[in-house]
Amino acid sequence: MKNLEIDCSIIIPVYYNEGTLEELFDTINGKVITANPALRFEVIFIDDGSRDGSFREMKRLRDQHPELVRIIRFTRNFGQVSAIYAGYLHSRGECVINISADLQDPPELMNDMLAAHYDRENPEEIVICTRSSRDESVLRTLPSHLFYRLMRTLTFRNMPEGGFDYVLISRKVLDTAILHSESNPFWQGQILWSGYQPRILSYRRMKRKSGKSRWTLGKKTKYLIDGVMSYSYFPIRLMTIMGTLIALAGFVYAIIIVIAKMFGNVPFKGWAPIMVLILVLSGIQMLMLGIIGEYLWRTLDQVRKRPHFIIEKVIE
């Protein structure tokens, strides 16, 4: 456990968010930090390899508020999850809140999160803010809806239907469940896996004010696979079930062919049925090899122990 100097660390991953950071910080400062004078805060910006003016904005905020703002800058883009982990590792707070930098999540909701965490009678270790609705297009909302539906089905039954990436966690949860060595982490899963029952708060996700999201479909798909592979045995069990069923079907079919041959009644002529069987079985085998490959490369990645990120500089 760290010697805690701060009550709450606010983690903000930044990737091409020029034009939103000053407004975000002013809102946090005016509606959250000022509204909780008894608490000590720090705001940690993590520059995840942005090549726009985001770092200049962060620097201006650091110069204006040296007592509040800290900056971590990566050498290149390592991804949002790595940025969140860097913020967690460098945080000094008794609790940690991470929020996106795109102004789509209401910063003032942090007051409710802090009130739940510092409730004297029933303090919450985890406070999750989940999206009840979104001011976004179907092309943006549909993939996210499918993503979290699959996560609820395959891994975490207690995953909120709207998912989450706006969350408060205590230092206890952070140190015991989050900050351990995993090469392809699914951090929402680690939070839910901890066993602490979260307090759920709902909100409406606002439309993005400027720029465009860099959280692409490819990144979402990769993150979904990370979550399933890390916390579900479903792919392996599916392979076992499919293999067993196919083997039984093949055994039964072989018996039918032998009996038919004995009575001189071959069940088919020509190559078409054989080709169908070969193609279907080969496709299933390739699918199974692909699933095994997903596990193998994650094992290799874990054994290599490469760092999640490389920090170019820390401005404190």
C-alpha cells in the first residue's frame, strides 16, 4: 500500500483531444474539486502519442495549476488501456477515477461517485457509471451494444448493459485486482472479477463536441477477444464440444457406410458429398487452430514481459 498523499486521483487518457482538455479541466475544477474542499485532488493527463496540439494544452494547464496537474507522455501510441494503467501506476490517491477526454461523460457525476465512496455508513469500493443512452449514431452505438452483450453472455454476467469506462475504484481494489502483470489486460473485467459489489450510476452519454473517436472497430474487436480469452473458458469448451459432436457424428456415419457396403447399398456416388465433408471439417479445424493460436500468442506475449508502455517524460 502506498503512502497516500492524495484523496482522489483523476486519470485522463489523451489521444488527439486538442480543443477539449481546457474545458474538461475547468469543469472538473469548478464542479468537482471546488465542490469538495475537504478532499485533496490530483489530475493526471496521459498523452498516448498524440500528434496534434493536445500536449501543448496539457502543458498550459500544468503551468496554470502546478499544484493539481501532472502529465505523463508516452513515446508513441500504446492504446487507451495502457494509458489508463500508466495513470493507475502513477496515482497517489486513496481512490482513482478515470474519465475520457472527449467531453462525452459528465464530470459533475464525480460528486456522486465520491459521495458513494466516502459514505461513512456504507463506503463503496467500486462506483461504476454506465451509459443508459447515447447521443451518437447507430454506427457508433451498435458495435458497443454488441460488444457488451457478448461480454455479459460469455464472461461477466454482472457487466452493466451499457458497459463502462467511467469508474471510481478504491486503492484496495487497485492494488489487489488491477496492478498485476497481465500482457493483454481487460481492466473492466479485472474490476468486476475482484468480487466487490459495485454501485451503479446511470447517465446519458453526450455527443462528441470536436474531433473524431480513435476507438476503432478493429481496436474494439481486439479488446473483446482479450476479455473473452482472459476471463472465459468458453472458446476452449466450445472446441471440445464441437470436436466431440463431430467425432460422434463421424463414427455413426462410418457405421452406416460399413453396413451399407455389407448389403451392397453404397449411400452415395460421386465426389460432391466427400468435398462437402472435407470443406466443412477443414473449416472447423482451421477455426479451432485459430482459437488455439489466440491463446498461444497471448501466452508468448506474457512470457516476453514487454512493458505495456514506454514513458518519454513525466511532468510533476
